[in-house]
Amino acid sequence: MSTILQQLINSVSVGGLYALLAVGYALIYSVFDFTNFAFGGIMMVSAFAGYFSTQLGLGTIPAMFVAMVAGVALSVAVELLAYRPMRKRNAKRLFLMISAMGVNIFLTNLFLCVFGANLRTLPSGFASNTITLWGVQVGTVDIVAFVTSAISLAILCFFLYKTRSGIAVRASAIDMSTAGLMGINVNRISLIVFVISGITAAIAGMFFGMKYTVYPGMGAMSNKAFIASVIGGLGSLPGAVLGGFVLGILEVLVAGYISATYRDLFSFGAMIIVLMFMPNGLIGKGDQNKL
Amino acid sequence: MYIISIIVTACTNIISVIGLALLTGYTGMFSLGHAGFMCIGAYTAVLLNKYLMVPYVLALILGGCGATLVSLIIGYPTLRNKLRGDYFAICMLGFGTIVRLILNNMNNPVTNGALGLTNIPKLTTLWSTLLFTAALVFFMWNFVHSQYGKNCVAIQQQEVAAEMMGVRIVRTKLLSFAISAFYCGVAGGQLAFWLQYISPATFSDTRSNDFLATLVTGGTNSITGPFLAAAILTSMLEYLRSLVNWRLVVYGLLYILIMRFRPEGIMGYKEFSLKKTIKFFKELPQNWPGYMEKFKEKLTGRRKRS
């Protein structure tokens, strides 16, 4: 019984991070209608920024801020340098996707060449501590990760549904050109969206670094987030959160009870099964379902 | 021998890149997992040859068929219902990894897990490779210039409009996916019988990346563009061995820059033709001022607009 509870708590913390990343994907997907494959690279770079700032003697929370700044700066730079000029020319989605994948490959391999493939542990004040909850030993990092992602998701929800800018973002998600005609500054919206996605990437990257390690290939973890948002319904925000938790629970259960080596197989298998029977995801309503 | 080795490697790359050109260039579907099909083709061909004594040519073709079969299994759920290309892209991204994962963990004497297959007879020769490449390029050339190829281009350009004109979207997409998988499978078999040793690590994600980079540089809507790019890039990498790890960094930049400034690649929608090239260089001295004029106009025109 206690192992099941332990696994469940672990899976909820992983699921929270997946949900956060999936939201980062879903936001960009719903506004710009393309998948930002550079997301994994941005997550990796911000985790590295966090790692280096802890090496310089910063605490965990300031390091988190450094990571966020790095994530936001990179995310906005990619948007301004790579995506926006292409969107201006009405480039095909295929070309945008190739460009995004190029950013990912570039960042991953640049870090691989410069820093090597070593696994670096991100030191944190609470990484190795455990607390006892209902008779179960739980890692503090799991709790903090879950609470942080829940708070960030709540803030994001508040922003999207209650503030002027948030409503503008949702309007652009439904129809960007009409939103532009209604006087919404679409370029500002795109910046906002990329800033949010940079922040989510940085938070998730830091926690993945604390839970596991920081290494150049860690961006591959964001593919799972894409799977999560597909399971929930691509482009839908509640769907992304739900998908994140479903995938997190599935992965931890597979790793715990079947085999850790086949974890990825099960995640991709889950996506294919969802696509076969529910092409719009668990709670997506259709192609027009946005945010 | 060294030169022959480069030519054989270049030829296998040409075969797989041309297979990918049909899928990504003509039909407009993005894939980063085609090394997985190479892997399946190679293992199928080698195992058939080893245990069932299937002759070389038949083994290669059966390897290609094995890859095709797998491609249909993944292609059906991800391509049906007119789903967006993103699902397909992420599926292919995982596919290459999963093929390696499964083969790495199959610890039986037949596939030999992560250690891979050794003592493969060297059945690939220079001439057989050249013949295979020529035949496959010829088939692909005919395919993309046939009605089927035109259907593919129609889907890439405007999916909805193509469907209105009576193109069967799912069937055409599946067909081009299956053909590209077949090409990669054959290339994988060929490579296996040349290297005499394969393991799951031979067909890493880097290889899929190489293919896509070659395709993007060569031009997404032509056969000769990727053909030339594959030949040039493969032989260039042989001479730049020391920079081999940095090539992926360069590829990443290349994707971004090419998509930003010339998304149709170096050749674009044109095919390479010897006659035109000779004519171009012959007339270059007379046309040179004209080109400079056009270039200047382009520069000033851009400045005015911005």
C-alpha cells in the first residue's frame, strides 16, 4: 500500500512538471498553430543557466530566477530571429517546424560540444531531504515541484482569463488576423506568449535538473510534454494539464511495475492509442478547440 | 579502397535522402526518425541472409518491404483523419528512439541486443551499389513526375484544395511514407552488407538529422538537389573528420538560416541539368552586369521597404 502511495506522489510531481511544459507547448500551438520544437532546447539552456549560477554560489531561488531570465531571453530571441521573419513571409508550417527543430538541434549540440555529455547534479537546499507524509517517505523536491507547478498554472490561468492581455492572447488564439483587425497588437501578444513559454521551460528545467540531472540531452524530456498535450488535446490548456498528469502517472507506474527501460515505449504507445481512438485528445473538442 | 568506401556511403545516403525527399519535400511531412527504417531494413536483410540463405538482392528488397510494413503500422494512426503534421513529426521522433530501445533490449542470440550483428558477409560491391542507386533514383524520378507525384505536391501546397480536386489525402500520404520507408530500408541493408557490422547505435538519431540536413540544403522540391547535396556533404565530411562533432551544430544553424532566407533549398524547385549549367557558365561573362544590376535592385528594394 505504501509503495503505491509513494509511486503516486512521485507520479503527481512528474506529472505537474509535464503539465507545466505541456502548457508551454499548448500556448504557442494555439496562438501560432505550429509546434515549437525548440522548447526542449530552451528548457535545457535554462537548466544549465540555473546550474552555473548555483556553481557561482547563488541559492536555489535566485538560481531559479537566473534560469527564468535565460529561458525568457532565449525564447524571445528565437521568436524574433527565427520565427517572426518567417511568419511575415507567410512561410509554410513545415518550414517553421524545420526551423524550430533546427534551433533545438543547434542548442543541444552546441552545449554537447562545449560542456560535454556529463551529467551534472543541480545542488539544491532540499534535493535529498525527505519528509514523512501519512507514513510514506516523500522527497521534498517532489512536493516543491508539485506546489510550484500548481501555483504557476494557477497564475497563468488567472492571467489568461482575468487580465486584459490574457484575453487578448485568447482572442489571438481563436483568430489571429481578426484579433489584429480589432486593434490587438499581435506582435506584443507573440512576445507575451513566448515569455510565458520561456518561464514554464525554465521552471520545469530547474526541477528536472534537481530531480534527475542537468545534461545537454535533457531537452528530449519536452517531447513527453508534447505527448502529454496530445493526450489531453493539442492546443487546449486544461487538456495539457490533464494530459501531463495522466502521462506522469502512466510513466511512473510503468517504471515501477513493468520496466524502466520501456517507459518511453509506453508513452509513445499511449499517444498512438489516443490518436487512434480519440484523435482530438481526452478533452479536446475538435480542430477549432483553442485555449 | 578509401574512395570506394566514400562512394558506397554516399550512395546509401543518396538513396535514403531521396526517399525522404518524397516524404518531406514533395508531400510536406516532417520526419526525424528515418534512421529507424534503415535499422529495420538492415536487420531484416542481414538476418534473412544469415538464417534463411536469402540472396543479397532479394534480402535488400525484403528488408525494404519490412520497413514499409512497419511504416504502414505507424502511418495509419498518425496520418488518418487528416491529423496535423505535428503528430506525425513527434511520432517519428520517438520512432527512431524506440526501434533502438527495443533492439538494444532484445538479448537473444539472433539479434544480439546492444552488441549488434557481426560477421556479416561483404556482399555490397561498388557496382551493385551504383546500380541500385541508379535504379532507385530512376524510379523516384518517374514517380514524382507521374500523377502520384503531382498528387503529393498538391497535398504539400494546399491540403484542402487538393482534397477538393479529388486527391485522396490519407492514401497518398501513406503511399509516400511507405515508399520513403522502403528506400531507407534498402539503404540500411546495403550499408549493413558493406560495414559487415551493425548495432542499434549504427542507426542513431544523428543519422536522421544528417538526412534532413542534406535534404533541406539540397532543396525540398527536387530530386537532383538532394542527390547532389548528399554526394557533396558525405564526401566533405570525410575530409573534415576532425570537425565531425560540430557538424550537428552547423546543421542546426543551417536549418534556421535556410528556412529563413531560402526555404526552398539551394536547388529549389529546379532540377539540375548539365546542359543548362554549361550554358550558364558560357554566358556568364555577358550576363554578369545584368546579374549585378538585379542584385543591386534587390538590395535597395529591400532597404526601401523596411
